[in-house]
Amino acid sequence: MADMDFAAPFARMVDAACPPATVRAIERGESHAALWDQFEKSGFLDALVPECAGGSGLSLAQVGPLIQTAGRHALPLPVGDTMIARWLFAMLGKAAPHDAILLASTRAALTRRPPTEVADLGLFENGGELYLAALAGLSDETPVEHVGPVPEGGLRLLAALVRAASIAGAAGALLDRTVRYANERVQFGRAIGKQQAVQQQLAVMAEQCVAARVASEIGFAGPLPLRPEAVAIAKAVTSAAAPVVAATAHAVHGAIGISEECDIQLLTRRLHQWRISEGSEAYWEGRLGTARLADVASSVDWLVAASSVPSR
């Protein structure tokens, strides 16, 4: 399995199954059952589940690009979350439900989720235990199902890593769209992409996109269970990049960028949502700082160790 590339077939499937029109329809409240059924039949949702438990047994590093692809398409369903959730169920020796599962560190985070976070079930932690709740009409009185103990490091690490990869994917898609628009939009007889000021904006945007992608890959580089410092790097860097990328995309597109018919708003709205989901850059930078101060190594040695793939 390690030598196979699953990103390309996954991207082709998402391209065909989830065009922007489908994203808009699901955001309006139309059923997501048909789209979810395609993912269920594809087998990708069991990517992390060990082969002995009926899954594909992929590594975390192999799954990272898939979650980035979901982010590139503003996928309105929690594919990455469900991959993680099914791995958790498998580790607990339990059969996972076939529904769309959204991860959250707390029950309150599920109740505050934005309308774009469409799912059937929510998996959250409380008092060191995992619980599953139906999201339709979720309230404090909604009954929950006990799943088992919280994995090492807590559910927030897993959910934050999915958000980091989603940001990296969406940022890359926005860069591609913005560069294309800048080269097509003609003003005063020349493409706006030939203006030095616009080129400078695009260069900064590209820098942020590369940083987000590399940071996400750092988080996904090692095996499960996750390394807290690697996740903190991934989420801090991607969350910091999100508003810069979104603002630049809108600045270059101008007024058309905020219109409903323009696809970039499908991505920029999610960038802002994913930025604060499970902690913004300030929260994760604080965790990084605390971990650094607790270590006697030099800052350079500590950072190299935090961002390196551990030996197996």
C-alpha cells in the first residue's frame, strides 16, 4: 500500500461528484445522502482503518493529501473527520456507523458549528471519554452514545489536524483561481496580473499557501498517535495563513468575489471557519510556546525535533 498514490483517483472522484453547484445545493439544505453514498461506496472513508478490520490500512501521510483535496473543493461533508472517526472505532474494536461524522473537542463546539458543517453525527469528548450524538436538533437534552476512552493526546489534536489540511487545500485552490483571474481580467488594455502591485500581492499569497501546505504535511508526517507539537505547528501556520489568503483573493477579484455566483466565496468562508475551529493560531502558538519553555534544548534543536518525522 505504501507505494500507491491514492490522491489522484480521489481527486477525480471529488471533481466529478462535487462541483460548486452541489456544494451550494447542500448549503441550502438539500439532502447530502446521494453525495455521501458515493464516498461510502468508494472505500476512501475506511482509508485509515487497518486491513485486518476491513479498511485500506493507509498511513497518516497518505491520507493528508486526500483531506487537502476535500478542502480544495470546499467539500460540504466531513470526509476527513469521518476517516479519523472510523479509525478510532476500529481501534476500539467497534463497528463504525455509516453516517457522516463530524469531530469536535467538546459538545458545545458541535452546537456552535456553522451551517456549512453538514453531518449526521458528532463525535466529541467529555471527561476523558468519547461520545456520539445525532446532530439533527442537537441540544443539551439530546441523548448520546458512549463510544470509549479518548485517544492519546485528545480528540482536539485529531480534529485540528483535519482543519489544518482543509485550510491548506482551500488556500491552494484559491491561489490557482486568483492567479487565473488576474491573468484573464483586463483593465486599461492589459491583464491586471501584469501590474507590479498585484504581482506583489500574489507573491505573498503564494508564500502563505506554500507555508500552509508544508505545515500541514509536518502534522501528517508521523504515525498515529499524533505528536502535539507537530499538530500545533500545522494548525498555527495554516490558521495564520487563512485570513491573508482569503483577503488577497478578494482584493484581486474585487466586487465580483463577494457575489454568490463567484466560487471563491465558497472557499474563503470556509477558510475563516476552519481558522478558528479547534483553536486559532493564537491558541496553538501558545501551546507551542509552553512546550518550548518546558524543554532544555536550544530553540533550533527543539524546532527541528518538533517538525521532524520520528524514527519508526
